[in-house]
Amino acid sequence: MRPKILALYFFGVSFLTLAWWALIFSFPHVQRLFFRSSDRDWLLAFLLPDFIIYSTLPVIIGTMLLTGRAKVQILIAAHLGGAIYAALFTWMYFGLTQAGFLGAVLMSVSLIIPAYALVEKQ
């Protein structure tokens, strides 16, 4: 995958994460798509990790891809590790509560491109 296209993906991840949180806080009833209303604290527990893993780190990765920095694979691996943890957590949450299926699917889909970027030769 070309570095410019991959950079656009990571910039998009950052933007969509911020948009998702804005949606969650602007329209609290949307939270029910991801967590039971009684588990709002669980949702808020993701705020800081999401900001780091899904908003800040992708901007750094995208910038490094555009500037040709060689060590970007390490940061992609860190992002992927956080994404794997989020996907596993959301599937476990869904399994225990039968709530948050949409979140589990979205977290799983977000694993594909970073994983591909790591195994593909740049």
C-alpha cells in the first residue's frame, strides 16, 4: 500500500474517532448502540485510550508516512496492539451483556488495514 494512501487512512481514523466522541457526547442516546446505559462509566473509561491510540497516534503515523520516516512500523504495531485490545474487549463485552455489537464489529474492522500495513513490504 502506498505511504500516501496509508497516511490518509490514519488521518481518517483520527478524524472519525474525534467525530465519534463528539456524536456520543452530543447525542447521549447514541451511546446505547455501543454500551448499555447503565454502563456509561465503561464508555467513559475509553476516552483517554481512544484519544491516544485512535486520535493522536494515527496523526503521528500519518505524518511519518508522508515524510518517509523509517521507524513508522513500530508505531503502526503500537496502534494495532491497542486496536486488538479494543476489539477483544468489545467482543467480550458483547458476549457478557448482549450489548455493543456495533462497537465490536467496528473495532474488528479497524484491525485490517494496520495489520496489512505491517505485513506488506513497504
